[in-house]
Amino acid sequence: MNNNALKKNELIDNFNNKKSSKYINFFKSLFSYKWAVVSIIWLIIIINTAIFANIISPHDPNRNNIMERVAPPLAQDKQGNIKYLIGSDGLGRDSFTRLLYGARVSLIVGFASVFVGGFIGISLGMIAGYYGKLTDDVIMRLADIQLAFPFILLAILFLVVLGEGLINLILVLGIGQWVTYARIARAQTISQKEKEYVEAAKALGESHTSIIFGSILPNILAPLIVIASFNVASVILAEASLSFLGLGVPHNIPTWGAMLAESRDHIFAKRWWLPFFPGMAILITVLAFNIIGDWLRDYLDPRLKEVE
Amino acid sequence: MFIYILRRLPQTILVIFGVTLITFIALQIGGDPTYLFVSERASAEEIELTRIKLGFDRPLYIQYFSYLFNIMRLDFGDSLYYRQPAMDVILETLPATIELTLFAMFIAIFGAIPFGIFAAIKRGTWIDGALMAVAMLGQSIPSFWLGIMSIIYLSLPISWLPISGHVPFLMPIFQGNFIEGIKNFPTTCLYLILPGFAVAFYSLSRNARLIRSSMLEVLSQDYVRTARAKGLSEYAVVINHAMRNAWLPVVTIIGLEFGFMLSGVVVVEVIFAWPGLGRLVFDSISHRDIPLVQASVVVIALIVIILNLIVDLVYAKLDPRIKLS
Amino acid sequence: MKKLLTGLIAGASVLFVSSIGFSAPSDDTFVVGLPTDTKGLEPAQISSRHTANIMKHMFGTLFFISEKGTLDPNLAESYSVSDDAKEYTFVLKDGLTCHDGEALTAEDVAYTFNRVVDPELAFVGNSAGFVFPSIDFQSARADSELEVTIVMGAPNHVALGLISEVYVHCKDSYEKMSKEEAAENPIGSGAYEFVKWDKGSQIVMKKVANSAVPANFENLIWRVIPEASTRTAELIAGNVDMITNASPDQVDVIDASSTAKVQKVSGTRRMYVGFHQGEEYAVTEGGKAIQKSEVRRAIQYAVDVEAICANLLNAPCERATGLVNPNNAHPTLKPYPYNPEIAEYLLDQAGYPRDANGVRFEITLEAGQGRYLNDKNVVLAICQYLDDIGVKTTCDIMDWSSVYVPKIRKKEAGPMFFLGSGGGTWNPLYDMSDLATVESGPNYTKWDNPEWFKGWKVINNSMDPFVIRREIDRMLEVFYNEGPWLLLYFQPDFYGVSNRVKWQERRDEEVDIFDASLR
């Protein structure tokens, strides 16, 4: 009885220490990696921009005014007030407003496709790892098939047949990434399923589903979040390329990729502001997600073997 | 080794099946595929005739097997836009893309090695920081922007650097005209520089970071410390001992790399007027030339699969542990 | 050993560098930069201006039509017309050959024409789809060694010009080839012979010794460079002598360079927004509205065409007054001015006031993109102008070749659609033949106003130029007041031309390299 009480106190102590040291470690790691802090701040900025775009924007993103096209940054109207903060585009639309609204699309596409891909990938990966044998084989073969397709070709094939649109884009980009989650989820599940808590759950008669998604999942989320971060970066870049190829979202939805693609003809004409601002927006955001992914991976380092 | 190939073969074949199934589904997913194969002016009877001629009135599973059978004979039907067999059009543009992709992979691997190793050796110094910063940037820039920038700011001012276009090297070789191919080789290389870099930069950056971290890991291992203790210089340590193991992770991802690079190739080929398969895909999308899109996608996927197989075999040869798994 | 190795490497490097071919064209070569490749090199299957321009250097036609409408001999040296004006007989030059050596005689010309409508070959394109129906082609026959007659179903004032759009080739060579082979292996009859086609990259031609028409440059290379910035870069670098379709935003850059200039020309292509008049479109409120001529007239005042030209096309223009090019247009009609207040007033009067949300009616404007100069932006600007006067417009911009063109061909684009129609300067009737009959292919609005169409009977039955012109003017007034087109502009063309060469551009989008020369 005494032993048990001791053990119990020990356990509770350990648990408390772990919890507080967990948080301390987290923030210690974060602040030592100063670029990660900057990245998270940037992320907060653009999330807010996306949410409040219609409140803070000075103009309508789609209203064109061809008499005032390609105005340089800080262009003024007749009263001397600054009308176009970072200039206007080829149709006289305010670039600043479009940049703000563009954040919406980048984030929505980024997060939604990661959600779709993550959902499919993690589920399939965990199922493959947990049940093994035939299920594992089938799912891994599916993964091989998917990997055989250069991502953009898959996107092209389906977007050409299905047509353009935000939902189609999210679906295509999401389905393109599921394998990246599946592989890690599977490897992690395999190593987790021999652990005690799983045995315990099985002994308690829990269903497989609740074991997989209830018990194992929380323990393997960490590396998956790392992957997710890198994937958001890739998706934002992919959207830019697809816009360049004319397979992005419809023209009345401003996106950074489309703004960059539309600026092509103007680069030569030395209208630097047209490619610069959306280009920087893409660059910084992608960089931010890459840095966050890097930091998360380093922070979780001892627990991971290979994550890319 | 042979047994390994034997074991991998059914897997590969299965993947090929899967790829064809996906492209088959893609075609059917939008409804009656007949409309994708007829030209704009077709009358209702013509459409019906085409539907029967192409077999879209048959049950789906028969259609699929017939499609599979055709693929094995490399018969993808006729391109709507060019009005000739899709395979012929693809074969004409394939050599150019192979040139570009091989060159890009070469840069992405052998360019990254000194990059990554140097950064690892100089770990912690500003050199390391600078190199890694460039690598991070490299993974954050859209390749088409890089391409246009390099045209305007590099090839225009530098007169000997070509802007766009292509001088064929592989194509004459494939046709047996070795003399012309060899004669063109230097010029082909010159034309390959900018587009090759535009395609490779992302992968080069990623590989550099990979090599650096793998190098760091290797450098901290016991046998390396032993070598250092023996008094060998840092460079000797690196080259003789560490490198042998450090670049294995890179080999692992070469197969994936090729597939990934193809995404950049499409865009770069358009900008640099490189007449390859990527550009063909782009054009056939604009024309909604579905037979050609489908054929291109299958051909590229097949190439990636075969390449992966080769890479796996090479890896198996290099790392004896794998053979036994 | 090391020395040998170093020596070998040095030697190889020198060899390597010296064998690098540089890209500036030599003195006997003219290089053109095109935005798209051609579909094929089949002379009977030409459906774009690009391909036509390439083909006209490889294949001869019966006559050349200059911009002013004068006839210059090409393969034929003279012609005569039958009494009923339905048969045109051409006398060919003597001693003509095709590029494979076969003699080019009347039999070959007749074969060429009859082949176009061969049901087994089922050609579509300019000849089979526009020229032949327009002249109501019946048959072609060789009357003698050098005389060939084209038989039409009815008299046609522009027959000569239309017949001259057909590219002539020899019989023996084309009889032997299948349709697929012919598309890749053209055997021509023109000033330049086909050397090779590197698909997606370039088409190379070489001058023939004994062509019917003189040409200056020995070699002609058509390079495909899809990206506009890259095309401009190649021009400025001097690797390309001429680029078609210079982007309006890059015109100033080219002009500012010391190596090239832009030759701007006011083109002949009529750009317009069609108001669909078919019953199938009268079902929506907007569709019904634009079928009233008062509404169409009101909308004419709503669009600032001159601002569009000046800002989006970088080429000041005068708005069109009709569908005929300015040199042949109605002498006194003035273009509709930009006046949104009048537009709003007229719409009020027509029975379409603004509702509580400021909307008069809703309508869709369909367009393709990538075909015309800055088309996407022009269409978006027009939609904005319409929005501003209360016509809530949905701008539906779709893919040109695969979605929009089929819609247009089936006359199903609408209720408003943006389109360009190639025109000419040599005869107003050519421009007006878009609407020769209600069933005419190019009558995409399905317009059927009898006041317009009855004019054709008068014109076709008269030989008196005074009567014809009077009727033309009457018809153009009808078009101005009640026509189915929102009148826009004639598309300007920008040709970037290197300072190395001298080349004369044409207004009708045709490109002639025959007379180009080194400066």
C-alpha cells in the first residue's frame, strides 16, 4: 500500500514535471530559433489579413479602371491623397486590395488541401500500419501508384477534365499530397502498436477504430504536423504554377499566383511593383511555413528518424 | 540481386496497371468521353459514329482492357490537334525533355554535393548560414518567376548566353545520326544552362540541405572521430570516409526527384521555348487535346516508374542491408 | 601523363567552345518569332492566320491580292469571266514546277480545288469552311494545259479574292500521300521550299531557284516562342528579325532598345461584342432586352472604346462605325461617343430603369481568352463599363479553342459575346460578307433584319458601281442604328522588327517576307 502510494506520487510528480517541462521546452526551443518566431508572427499577420480583408481594403478587388492602370506605388489622386498604396495592375485594380484578398485564397487552399490530404493520408497510413499484411500491401501499392505521377500532371489531368474552380483545386492539391502523410503515419503506427497503452486498450475491449484514432493518433501527430507545414508551402507554390498554366481559380478571385502570372508581360516594362509584391508575399509565406516546419522537426528531433 | 529484381517486378507491373487505371478513370469522370475526341464541328451522327468507332458504347471493363491492350502496343490513338498518332508526337518531343531533365538532375545532385558538404564543414559560421539561407530561398521561389528573371537579367545582358530555343542532341542520336548529334552537343549544353538551373534550383536547394544534415550526422559518428584522432585533415576525413555514406539519402530520393522535377519542367519549357514533352502537355491542355494529354501523362508516369526501379536497384547494390529486407 | 591530360582537356575545351553555334541569324536568313506553332502543313486545312502566313511562302496561289485590292500575278498571269459571271477561267504561267520537280499545270490546279471538297478527306478550315461556301463552289476543270476554270453556283463580286486564298499544289505528289503524311510533308509550289519542321520549335524553308515570284532571303525560319517576354528578349538581343504580336506593354521597351523598333499598324480585324438575336436567348431578361434596338443603341454609348484602345492596346484608335474598314466605310456616319449619361437616359426611356440595387437588368458576356490582343482585359473593361450604367454583367471568360470556338461555331455563344472577324481593305463587300445571308457561317448573332439582307439582292444583280455603293451605304446605316454588334475597334497589330532588316507590314494581318531585305 505504501509502495503503491509512493509510486503513485512519483508518477504524479513525473507527470507534472513532464507537463511543465513540456511547455518550457517548447517555448525555449521556439525562442532560440528566432526565425521561427518571426515566421509565426508572419503567419498571424496573414491570417488576420485574410479574415479582415474586406474591412481593411481601401478598394474593391475586382473593380477595374483602365484609365488608371499600372500606376506606380504611392500614386496619388487629384487631391493629393495616396490612392494606390502599392500601385495598380494592368486593369487599374488596386494591387494592395488584391494582395490582401489573395491571402485568403492562399490560406484557404493551403489549409483546406492539407486537411483533405491529411485526412485521407493519415487514415490510410494508420490503417495500413495497424492491420498490416494485405491491407498494408494494397494501400502501399496505391501510394506507389500515386508517387509515379509527377504531381503537376495529376493536377493538370483532373483540372482539365473537371474544369477550374476553388473546390476542384483544393481537391486536386489535397489528393496530390496524401502519400506524404500516409508513409509517416504508417511507420509511426507500426512502432506504436506494440506499445503498452495499445495492449491495454485492446485488453479493455476497445474497438479498433477508437484505438487507432483515439489512442494512437494523438501520439503520432507531431511528425505529421511537420509534414503539413512543408506541404502548405508546396501548395502555395503549386497554386502559383497552376495559375501560370491557366489552371488556377477563376479570374474574379484574386490570388497571389494569378497576380504574379499576370505580371509577366510587365516585368520587361520595368513595372517592378507588379511582380514584386505578390512574389514577396508568396516567398515570405512559403519561407515561413518551411521555417516553421524545420523548427518543429528539430524540436521533435529525438523522436523522429526521417521526416522530409 | 536477380531475386530482388524478380521480387520487385510484380510490384512495378501493379503500379503500371494502377497508373493506367487512373488515367482511364480521369477520362470517364467528366461524363461521356466521346465529346473529348471529336472536333468542334461534329454533327450528332458523327459523334455517334465516333462513339462506336472508339468503343465508348461498350461496357466499362471491356473498354479498360482494350485501353490497356492498346497501351502495351503504345497505341494511344490520334492527337486531335495534330491529327497524327499521339505516340508519334510524343516521341518527337521526348528527347528534348530528357536532355533538360537529365541536365537538371545532374545539377541538382552534383551541384548540391559541394554546397552541402561545404556548409557542413563550416557549420555554425556565417558561410553555413548564408548557404542555407540561399537554399531556403531556393525552396520558396516559383520556378517560372526564376525563369523569367533569369532571361531578363542574365541572358539579355550576357550576349553569349542564349535566351530561348533548342538545338537537338539526343534526337539525332536516336535517329542514328551520331555525327550531327555530337556536333550539336556543345551548343545544346549552352542552351541547357538557364532552363536547367530554373528546373533544378528547387531540388538543388533541397538536396543541399539534405546533404548537409546527413553529413553532419555522419561527421559525428565514431569512425569519423577515429579518423580525426588519427590526425587526418578535415578534408581527407570528409572525402574518404564521410562522403561514401552521406550521399545515400540523396540516392533514395532521386526517383521521387525526377517526378517532382517534371512539375517544374512544364513551366520552364514554356518560358524558354524548349520544345519538349512538358510544353506539349501545356499546349495540349490549351487545345483540350485529351488523347494527347492522356498519352503524355501515361508515358511520363511509365518513365518515372522505370526510373524508380532502376534507382532502387542501384541503391540495393550500394547498400547491402536492403537486399535482404 | 598529367601534362597530356591537361593538354587533352584544354584542347577539348577549345573545341567545345569554338563549336558552339551562336544564335544571331546570318545575312541570308530571316527569322520570325511566332507565339504558337502551326497545326499541320496541309494546304487545304488552314484555320489560322499564322498558318496561312507560313503556307503562303511555300505554296503559290492564283493571284496575290494586295492591300489595295490590286491583283498581282502569282501562279496565274491572267483571267477571264464568263458571261453569267459564274465561271472564272485562269491562264497559268508557263514552265511552273512544284518543289519535287513535277510540272505545275491546269490539271494540278483543278485537282487542288476539287481535293478541298473531297468528302473522304473531309477538310475543315478556311478553304472548305469559308471560301468554298462563300463562292458556292461547284467544280474545277482543266480546259487546256494552262487554262483552268472554277465554276461557282452564283455570281460573287469578291470571288477573285476568295479564290486567291486557295493554296495550289501538284496532283501526283498529293495523290500518293495519305492525309497524315500530307500534314507533315508539304510539297509546295511557292517561292520557298520546305526543309524541316521541328515540332514546337521551328519551321525552316529555303528559297527555290525558279519560283514564280521573286524573294530576297535565301533562308526563312519561323521560330515558335510562346512566352511574350521571351519573344521580346530574343528580338532585342538580335536573334530574331521580326516578332508578330508584340505585347502592348512591351512596345515601349522595344522602341527604347537600340536594336529593334515596333511597327504599329491599324489592322483590319473587326472587334465587336455580338448581341445574340436568336429566340433561344430571348428567355432571360437580359437576352430579351438586347433584342430591342433601343437598348443596343443605348449600350453603344456606355463603352469608352477610345480609352480601351489608348490604355489597353497602347494604340489610339477611332471607334468603328460599322463592320467595314475605315477606308471603305460609310462616308458620313460618326462613331458613337462615350457618354454614360446618354446611355442611362436611353435605357430609362427603353423601359429599363434602375431598381433598388441600381441594377437595370442582368446579362452574361462570353469571351475566349488568348486569341486577340489583350482580349481578357478588354472584355473585363467592357463588363465594368456595363456595370457602371446599371447593366449587371457576368463576365464569362473561357478557354478559346476548346470551349469558346465550338460555342461560336454552333452560334450558341451569348447573349453577348466578344469576337474578332478578319477583314480586308480592298472591297467593302468582303467585310460585309460576314452577313451575306441569314444562314451565313459568320452570322453568329443570327441577325435577320430584312432591311439589311434585302440589300444583297440589289448588289448582286447590279454591275453599276454607283448603285452598289449607294446600297452599301444604306445598309451600313441600318447596321449603325440597329445592327447586332456593339461597335468597338479594328485590332491594331504590333510587329517588332529588328534594325537589321527592312520589312513592310500589312494591315490585313498577312505577313509577306518576299520583299524583306537587309538594311
